[in-house]
Amino acid sequence: MPQESPISLLKQPSPYAPELLRQLAEECEFKSYPKGSRFVFIHAGEHICQFIRNGTISIENQENNLALGIASAPVSLGFTSALSEKLLLRALDECEVATVPLDTVMARIEEKQLWEIMARHMIIVTNKLFIQNEMATAPTTYDMLCYQLQALAKEPESIRQQIAAYQYIQDRTNLSRSSVMKMLAALKKGGYIELEQGKLLTIKHLPARF
């Protein structure tokens, strides 16, 4: 069986998130929030978890304003305090969210003996953050752009139609708009990618070097 690419692993949802949401948020009140709403993991000094039952969110780093990824419900995040201090979630469409104090969540995990499933979930989340770090620290600007183009190609059609390719890449890297636009234009001219009004339609083949 061929090994899955890091990009494919990045875009795969955690198979444990639905069960964690069911077990840990079944008694919680879910509220509907409009597109653009933001959710943090620390409020009034208290660590909290966010459970998204419906909708799609962007995971972002508050320290550098870079987007780390896009996730569709069900989403269960906030179990790791050290990471949560740096992250926020932004709704990309209408979302149903329940906010639960971390202490309450941990008590329920102990009560229901969910340590194994939570550990497996956190391994997947940590692996995704590692892949994101590898993408953000690629050796060349072209490598960084290729990683992000491949990630964009794995996004749902609804996401690809919302955002221009250059904007998706800029949101996730520190690359300048001019350098991103230059490389995208060259790839399009060379027939390596197809863009329509700036939106990525398909990747035919990405050359090893720019």
C-alpha cells in the first residue's frame, strides 16, 4: 500500500473527533454563530475547549496571524493548553459551537475513561501541526508555494471558490504578494496549473524547480 502524502494526512479529519464531541459535549448548549465569528481558547483567564457541531472553521495563529488550516465539523479542540494560548478559530460559514471549560472537559474524560481516545486524537492534531510547520519552513519560497497549492487543491470546492489562490497562500506564509503572484503567473503560463479569476481549478503538474 503506497504511503499517504503529508498533504493528504493534513486534510484528513480526526476519526476520534466525532466521538469526543458526542461524549464530552452531549449535555452542552450549542449556539449558532455567523460567518466571521472568532473563538478563542482562553477567556477571563480560564482555558476552554471548543466543539463545532456544524460548519467550517479556519485555525489561526494569533502571534503571527497565519492560518494553520481549515477544518469542517465535527471539530473538538482545546485540550492542550500550551497550544491553545496561541490559536483562535474563525468561522468560514455559519457554525454551531459549544464552549466548555477545560476543567469540565477533563473531569468528563476521567468520569467516562476517555483517555485513550483523547490521546489518539491529540496525536493526530500534533502530527498535523508538525506538517504545517514543515510546510511553513520549507527551504525555498517556491517549495512553500507548492505545499500551499497542493493543500488548496485538497480543500472542498466551496472553500476553493471562496478565496483566490494567492490569498490562500499569503494567509499561510510570510511570502510577499508580488512573489506569490509572479510564481502563480509563471505556473499558469507554463500550463502547470489552471486558474480562473484567481481561483485554483486544478494542478496538472508542479515542476521540481522554479
